Amino acid sequence: MTDGCRRVSLGELHRLAWLGVNRLQAGGAAKGDRVIVVCHNTVETAVSLLACAAAGCIAVPIHAGYRGQAVRAVQQECGAKLIINGTWEEALAAPPQEPAKRPIDWARELVSEEEGCYILYTSGSTGPGKGIFARQKQVLFCIDAIQKCLCYRKEDKVLGCLPLSFDYGLYQLFLALDAGAQLCLAESFPIQRLPSLVKQFGITVFPAMASTMNLLLYTRIWGDAGRDTVRMLTFTGEEVPEGLFEKLETVFPKAQLIPMYGLSECKRVSILPADRKDKREAGSCGLPLDGVSVRLADVEEESGIGELVAEGPNVMEGYWNRDEETRRVFGLNPATGQRFVRTGDRFRIDEEGFLYFCGRKSRLIKTGGFRFEPEELERCISQIPGVIQCRILGMKHKVYGEQICVCVYGGAEALGQIQEKLAVLPSYLPPCRLIGMDRPFPESRNGKIDVNALRKWIEKNE
């Protein structure tokens, strides 16, 4: 593993992780305790996460962009015993020692599969959002099922530029360790660094975000980085812009281009087989993983589109300390004994079982690869004197996938207060757009806000 500043072998990583276990225990952390890990894309953060796994603690990875108040909110929400936001310089500088006489395969040997593994928080508007709780057994299933499809190799160099607080980034750590591959950690911002990182490390496996790659190719700054080394690019977390795959085929002629679908509540649902370019061109995000079943709920008779429900060992436990929301989204199928999750996403399924994303049912916004829940911020803005109506939408954006658009009617004199509310959003979220309207929001026949009409008005007046 390397982060550009240092390089550690698997044996040295093993030694550092067990040193981390000792430090966690010295700090009073025991099995089942929550430990917040402020994530930078460094060897130190990887060590902290692995130490939590080896100690049986529940890691709570949070983005380094979280401000002090946001970190405290997460700590209060999950009852974390410790916060790790330091470096391991002392340990990394120490002379190499023989690893402890314990298995390197930490989670599979030392911790029960029923033990908690992590809590991943979504991006809340004014608080920490919902914490998705995973046990070791779900993580191990997902690693095995994804590896069966993607086949990371020992000789691979995997780019780890996605945040380790984002499940797509976190699982690069797990998958690289599982395959014995080299994980090359780096911060991805500014995104103009990506071509030089791919070239510097000789990357072979590139977990990418479609909106980022689309922007880099649109601005023509990519060049020939990875042309001869990258053998696979994967995509998940957002819709792939039309025409992107065709552009990528010319930039990475030797690479497999693999669209996938998943969400943090069940990590990965589907992966497209590399040899089904026909389905990729048709817009599919793949077939369900082995052991995972899917079905559609509330299907529209004419289109055959419905909400995707995923069932299997990949489905996480639920939302930490939020029983009502867990019951609304998750469930247990008594016939199979398997957990299921209502994804909130609309899909169609073809005759071969391939999945096609058709839009989002829930109000969740995915911007720049991050999840954002708008309801709480809407309530806060609506309480500002003078604000008559407030609605937050995710509008299509060629760079971010979706952009957070805050629509406000009334409250022209309160724009300063509204801007203050937006200023405390997590710093890693892409910029919001504030739209002041001089007329009430359009309404549907039942008197509710007509969101589709509002979207059309925004698009027309851009």
C-alpha cells in the first residue's frame, strides 16, 4: 500500500494494525464500541480502519471535510468512544519488526461474523444524516461477491482516490487486501490531479465516478494517462452521461468498462459482465450478484417500471438508532430468512434479468458521488421569517451528476440567513444553487407542490 509519501508491505501493514489494536484498547475501546475515524486517503487512515476491524470495534468513517460541530453531532448520534484524527508517524517511522503471531486475515479469523464492522453516515443537511450499520458478515459477503465478478489480481495497482468514508472508496481497501493487490491512496481534489496519479502509480484498476471522468474528457486535459496500463474502470453511484463510454473506449483502449449499481444500504446489487457490451450500450447496470435477488414493487402497468427491492446477505442491518426509519426501508422475508431493502430507485428488468435505472423515487440527492438528504435543511429554511415556500431539488448537472438547488419563494430580505444555512453544509459537497422565485410554486391537483412543473420552470429559466 502506498499514499505517495510512504509505502508499506502487507506484513508491515499487519504490524501497524496490531499496534493500532493496542492503542485502541489503551484508549478504553472494546469490542462493539464505536470509533470515529476522520478519513484522509493515507496509510494512517487505512491502518486505523483495519485496527478497528481487528479489535472488533465498529468503525465510523467520516469525511475529513466534516467541521467540528458535525463531528460532535456524529459522536453524539452513535455514542462513539474514541475519535481518531491523528497520524501514525511514530509507528510508521519505527524500525520494521516481526509481525505479531496472529493471522493477517483479521476479520475472518479473530472477530465473529456477527460483530459490527462499520457505520457509514449519509450527508445530512444540518446533522450527520442516517448511519448505515453493517456487520462483519455482510462486509465479507460483499467482498467475496464483488471479487467474483471483478477479479482483482495480485499484480494490480488499484487507485484509491475516492474518500474512504464513501463505501465505494472503503471497499477498494477491502478488495485490494483480499486480492493482495497494491492500493495507491491519494486525494482526488483537485480532480485535475487524476491523470498524473494514474500515470505516476501505473494504475491498472480505476474505480471512477462518471461525472468526474466526463468533465475531465470534456475539458481535454486527460491526455494519454493509463492508456497502456488501465485494464478496468468501474462506475457506480450516479448515472453515466450519454456518450461517455464511447469516449472512454478511445482513451482506454485496453480497459474493460464496468457499470454497476448499489447503495450503502446493501453495498452492491449488480455488476455488468465485461463481455456484455450490448447491454452496456442499452444502458444496463448489470445482473444481480450471486446470492442476491431483486424484484420490483409498485410496478407501472404500461412501462413495467417499479421500485427495486434487493434481498440477500448484502443487505445491511439498518440505520443506527433509527428503528422507525429502519422498519420503513428494511425488512425480513420470512420465506427465505433473508433481509431486503427498498432502494427508493425506479428500475426496469429485461427478459435476461439485466437491470436498468429509470430514476429515483426517494428525495435523496446524489451530488458529486455524495448522498444528501434535503428534508431537514428545508425545514430550517422554512422557519426563517418571510420564507413562504422552500423546496430542495437535485437538478441534472454535467459535472456533479446532480446539483443541490434550493428554491425559495418569499424571504428576499432573509437571503443572508439562507446563505448562512447553506454555508454550514459539509465542505466536500459541490456548490449549491439558490433560486429565489417571485411567484408561488406550481401545485398539483391535490394541492401539493408539483415537483415536475417546478423542475421544468427551473430548466426553462436557467
